[in-house]
Amino acid sequence: MRATLYLFSFLILVLGFSFTLQKSDEIQKITFKSGTRGFHKELIFTPDSIHIRTSGRSQKEYKGKISKKEWRNLCKSLERVNLVEIPQLQSPTNLRATDRAFSSRLSIQSDGKEYKSSQFDDYNPNEKLKNLALTIQEIEKGKTLIKSE
């Protein structure tokens, strides 16, 4: 009886883990927020759009479509990430504590749930999220922000 209970518990654990590794059609939104005392930036990605907002001395904004390839690359960077573990992933550095780096955070919405990372420096999250941060940075470089009124 105990062996059956252990086996059943193990199967639930394994199946639960396999279902939290995400496919691109299950992720609804990816958000990257970064800032310091005088500057804030937010990038919001959905399967068909990107919205970038900055605020500080001047406010700038970009709203547009995201290519299928860009969205696929974002989702691909999360293929080997267990979303449930994201809040427990620790930052490799802590320069943000002394204002030597922006304080950043990632958020992934999937299947009606939101998974938020702990804070990290600039584009330097835990190693498991590094590919996502680099992909976000690459996509952001290709967008031109305009001054908001």
C-alpha cells in the first residue's frame, strides 16, 4: 500500500513538472520591468504585440507588432524553464542595492497564472533566465522609441 502511494506521488510530481515546461502557445504575456530612482522601463510582449514605455526626465513609448519569429524566440528561451521555480531563482549579483545597476524583474503569464522572478541587476538574471533576458534585449534594440506627450 505504501509503495503504491509513493509511486502515485512520484508520478504526480513528474507529470506536474513536465506540464510546467512551456510551449509557445501556452504563454500569453512576458513582461520585463527595470528601473532605478529616476528612470523606469517596462516592456510587454504578447504573441502579436510589443509595448515599451520609459519614464524619467522624458517619457518615451513604442507600440507595435511583434513578428512570429520574435515571439517564437522569446518562448524558445523558456523551453527548459520550470515556471513554478521562477520566483525562487536567485540573482547572481546585487549591484542594484547600491544603485550601480537597474533593478529588474521578469514576469511570465501562462495558463492564467503569473510567475514573477525575484529582482536582479539590469539584464543579468539567474542563469536559467539569462537566454530570455538576452532575447528581450535583442528585440528591444530593434525598436525606436518616440517621445510621449
